[in-house]
Amino acid sequence: MLDDLDLQAMKECSELIFGIHDFESFTKSGPEQERTECDIQHSAFIRKDHLLIYQIEANRFLRHLVRRLIGTMIQVGIGKLKVQDFRDLLEHPNTEISGHGARAKGLTLEKVRY
């Protein structure tokens, strides 16, 4: 299955999110969420045997942010979206258009720092 993914395109997407961005297109909005900006310090795919691991570090996470980032990057990896589509979601935040959500299965929170 990994061989069917365009890992280079997915890597490009993961590099686009470094720094401070408005992730409104990648979160489930609600009244409790006043701001949608996050500072991403690390975003990378690691291939380990038959697994593809995505690591992300940020100053904060929004509701469903990681699931929607991963899901949208997978859409790019399988060719349903282009890197430019991902870039557009990032550069032109919009609550009407959202990223594709990945299932929670396999997501692991490794560490929280204060």
C-alpha cells in the first residue's frame, strides 16, 4: 500500500505547514474555539518497514487538526488532490471547505510539554 502513495507529494504538504498558519480549514470549528492559528515546529513523515509514521509538534492543537491534516495529505498521496489544493486550504482558510479527516485509529499522543 505504501508503494501506491506519492510520498514526495505528501512530504511537500508536511513541509508547507511549518511556522504559524491559520488552520481553520483543518479544524472542526465551534464557539469554544476563538483562534485557529498554530505554530508548527515539526512536521515529517518517516517510513519504517511497512509503516508510514507522521510526526508533528506544535505550540497547540485544534480539534481534529491532526486527523484532517493527515487525511488531506493522504488524499494528495493517492492522487485525489494536488499539493496545490493542500496549499490553497492552508493559505485561504475557509470554514466552508475543510480538509479530509483520517480515522483516529493509529493516532498516538506521545508527549505533552508545558
